[in-house]
Amino acid sequence: MNLNAKVPMWKLERYLLGELPHAELQAIDTALNNDPQLAKALEELRIQNVQFAQEFDPQASAQRALAQVSARKQQSKSASILEWIWKPAGVLATLAIAVLVGVEHYSHKPLADSVQVAQANTTLEETRTKGLENRIEVWQKSGDTTSKLLDSAKVQKGDLLQIRSQVAKRCFAAIVSLDGRGNWTTHLPDTGTAAVALEPGLSGFLPFAYQLDDAPRYEVFWLITSAKPFAVNRLIQTLAPLQGSPIPPPFLPLDSKFEQSRLVVFK
């Protein structure tokens, strides 16, 4: 790749990792604004870093291993090879239909109330069969319309974002984000420090929009849930070592009592 001679690839990598002196970081910022080819090279490098982090995400690897063990157990209990093959496909189809129905019926208005799609006394196993899972969604607001952002979507300073979430069972939840400058923002709760009690189902949007500032590189959002109440401010204090990470952390180092869902956007 033919880069600007003043910014070789090794220095661009160190820029992305935040390992250069402040003066050099500012100089490269200026070069990026004036050189589209250099900006494109930085974006390609950022994507490669994200793909690497996802490929070697320890949490994802553990989940894949658990899924393989579960599949082997299911196979040993099944009396028919065909049943073993088609049963997972049927579950996936059910999940896909549930997600599509949920998206089709969402309201464009930022609602504070939850949309209940499962009974409060539904067991966890029953809830999962209905296609529910913990997840966080980020939507980009433009005028009177909103569009759902995919994981690793590109955004820019000044964009208005709205957040909503879904939980699979009754729990206490918080929504927080970390930007490339190392700043934490609490989106839920909007006041106080106590995690909010949520019921199963897809919630409405949080009752306010979030405007992106000029923090560099990324903004990563987490939905954090627990069966028991917790203090969000104390939780964030334990995550201080993640501040200033040059790439978005693939997961939070939390106690096993917490579950987490993640979505990242890049600048």
C-alpha cells in the first residue's frame, strides 16, 4: 500500500494503538484530514484489528466450546440422525422469525415503557424458546427517521443515537458506554446509580438521544444484567483499567453473576 511517506505503516499502527507522543498524534490527525488515501489505510487497519479481536475473543471461544459440548450431548440422546440435523435448523428459523417480527412492530417514537412480549413468570428455558435473548440496539436518528446500526458501523461527531434493549428474563440492568478517549457514560439508569429492574421483552427507546462528541476511534455500548440489584457507579470503578484502550474491549472482566451484550461503532 502506497502511504504518505511521512506516515509509514508502522507509525500508523502505533497511532491506532495510541502509542505515539501527543505532538505526533496531532500531526497524524492533520495528515488524515488532508490525505484520503491515508484515512482509508487507517480504516482498513482498524477493521483488521476488530476482526483479530473478534477471532481471538476468549469469551466467544468459550461459548463456541460450550455449544459443541451441548451439540454432542444432544446427538447422543437423539434416536435419529435426521432429527439431530433438522432440529437446530428449526430453532434457528424460530429465532429469525421472532427477531423479524420484533423489528417490524417497533415504534419509531422514543418510548420509556417496556413492550411486554413474555409473561413475567415465564421460566428462562420457556423464554429462550420464544426467541428472546439479551441484546442492545443502537439506532441512528436523522430528522424524523431512525435506522438501526450494525455492529462495527461507521459514525461521526454530532450523530444522534438512540438506544434500546431486550432481556430474556426478569433482571436488573444498566447500559453504559466507553469512548476512545477513555470516558464512561451511563445511559441506564438516567438518574441515580442503582441498576434498573427490567421485564422480559424488547424495551422502547431510552427517553433521550445521545449525541456523539469528538472522542476518537470508537464508542462501545454494553447492556449489563444481573439477577440481583447492583450499583452502576461501583461497577464502573472496577472497570477503570479499560480506560484508554486503543481498541474497543471485546468484553468486560465482570463477575460470573453478570451477563453482558455489546455493540461497537467506529469513528
